[in-house]
Amino acid sequence: MTDRLPSASGSPGWRERSLRRFPAGSNGEYGIPAEMVPVLDRGLGSRVWDTEGVEHLDYTMAWGSALAGHAHPKLVEAATTAARDGINFAAVHWRSVELAERICAVSPCAERIRFVASGTEATMLCLRVAHAATGRRKVVRFEGAYHGQHPVGIAGMIHGRPTVLPACDPTGAGAPWVEQDVLVAPYNDLESTTRILSEHGADIAAVIVEPLHRCIPPGPGFLEGLRAVTRRLGIVLVFDEVVTGFRLALGGAQEYFGVQPDLVAYGKGLGGGFPIGAYAGRADLMEAVSEHRLPRADYAWSASTTGGNPVSCAGALAMLDLLSEPGIYDHLHALGRRFRALLGGALASTGTSAQVLGDGPLGQVAFSAVPVVDQKTWLASDRARGRRQMLALLRRRVFLNPMGTKLYLSLAHSDSDLVEFADRFASALEESAKATP
């Protein structure tokens, strides 16, 4: 057993070994051409190194979960200490109680909470709670959103088969039944969404929404209007804060946008890179998972073998300590504004028509001459150019996910990191402009 990179001497290289065992050489989604597939060795702060010893600026940051940066010493120390007391109990322990109390103290809607192992499980359980509590079968989600690997989380995201909303495109869901039980609404269009909810309200258990839709901010009054119409129709409003939770504010998008849902799902940044998810909300709704209801129809089974394990909880507690330091969110938002300004400057210097999206420590570029406010305008952008740009950045030693252009910042990113990225971004623009689709 070793804690360093084992030698590949006498065997195929790490890239070849990865391609041999993993579909497309990845553990999911990256879609990197075979000759470019990286295998990572280690990470520190805002950078990662691959098995060939090449250093990369990291702008995926474990898809946003490494919000403190890689191998932050306070998180490493907290998790190491916890592991010595037992890695997992599959039961409530003092660290999970403390973490639950701290989350409920800052999350406006959270009166009761349960831990799972991922954001996917958290959004899935929010929806199951809503089904059990209301007895209704349908869910409304927004076109282009991603809510995890379960069928409802994928349905309506990929846009493989054109549909007329609210019909649901099942591409990628692996579950044909979503066409009957999932309705899809256009993000940032309150009028159309209200019409869909009013027409189908008696059958709708929940509306699930990313308050910041990928990197597209909500328009004025959209979230407030969504809150009002769901309350009027008795529909459970679920905020998917797997990305926005603890990233935009300590109280997440609820605090940042001033809108309180009925249920909320957390993941990613909460654990600082350790695997964790949580779902929380109104006490009366969360009673749906209380075993005292077994076997009533309004009971939703919920249990997680590794959810809320001591190591992940210790990492999350350390993460909340970091995020509770004075000025942290001012810093994260300033970092994001600076980053997006640098992206805009690089685009302007090359005369490239594009939109810079995002909020907080997030950024995204859509190659479009018109504002991107929803999935329709996102799909109208030059997404082939976007992918070429991401691959060009990957060739310039920027680690990211070329299947999506969302770029994550962390507490470890410095201004010099941003300037260095902007230089590589500008260079990549010249390459991606010349390449053929």
C-alpha cells in the first residue's frame, strides 16, 4: 500500500488503463477526446497535477465541491481526527447532530433535516417527501436544469428530442415514464410557468428549481412569483441548492435572493469535497420520512448507509467554520466579479460576441450575440464553439469539464490565478475561432 503515485513501469500508461476500464475514460460526463484524457494524481489549493506530472489550473474544483480548495489543511485535519474515532456508524452521532443544528440555524426553511451521501439523493428525497406529503404524482421542473442522476433530475435537460412545453423530453433519463409524470416549464418565464401550474395544479406534488439556473440568474420577480403561485396551489416548492448552497451566502440562495422554499437540497460545497448531501425543510413535510408513519401511504422510506458519516460531517463542520469567517462572502463575490470581468475583457479584446453569465464564485461563457436568460436562448448560442474553447483551454493546462462551460472558483483561487486563466482563455479564443465545427 502506498500514498504516492505507483509506478506504471512495464504496463500501459495511466491514460490507456483508464480508457480500458472506464467508458470514455472518465467516471462520467467529461467527454474528453481519448488522446487528451487526463488521470489525476493530486491537488493542492487551486491546482491539480496529472500522472504525467503536468500542473493544471483547476476551474472545475471537483464540480464545485472543493469550495475551500484542494487539500485545505483545516478540512484534512478535521476529517483525519474524525476517522480515528470511526469512519462510519450509519447512525446519528455527535458530529451529525452539531452539523444539523448549524445548517438549520442558517437555512431559512430548514426545521428538520436528514443526511444522505450526495446531492442526487438529496433532490430525489425532496421529491419523494413531496409526493408522500401531497399524495400527488406529477413534478414540474425547468427546461435545461440538472437535479442529479435520478430520472426526474435528468428529464428535460439534454434536449435530444424537440418537445412543446410542458411536454418532457426523456432523453438521457433512462425512464420513459417521465413523459407522463414530469412537466417542464421555461425558466424565467413566470407567465408560462403559472399557466402550467394552474392547469395541472391538482396533480402536481412539487416544483423543483435551481434558484440560479446553471449560471443564469433569476429575472426580477421570478422566484418571488414562483413562491406565490406554488403556495396558492398547495404545491411544494423545492430549491435545489446543491450548487448555490453555502456558495452564494451562508444561508444559500434562500438568503441571497430572499425567497424561502418548503424543502431544500444541499451537497457539493457543504462537504468541501467530502461526499455529503442533505435535504431539509418544514417540519410537517419532513415528517413524511419519520418511521412512526410506517406503513401509512404518506410515509416515504429514507435511509443512507454512508449519509452523515463522521468523516464527511467533520469536513462539513470545518467548511462551515471557514465560511463563517468575517468577509468571506464579500471575498467570494469580489472574486467572481473580477473573474467575469476578465472573461469579458478577453472577449472584447478579440471582438468575440458572447455573454458572460454567473453570480458569486461562478462564471460561464455563452457564445451568443443576444442575452441568455433561459434554455431556449442557451440552445441558440454557439455551443460547438463553446466546446472547442473548453478543449483549447484543456490543452493549455486548465482542468475543466468540456461538456459544460460552468467554471468554479474556490477560496484558494488568487487574483494571479484569475489573470493567468484570462491569458490562457484569450489565447484559446483564437484557436476556437479558427477551428471548424
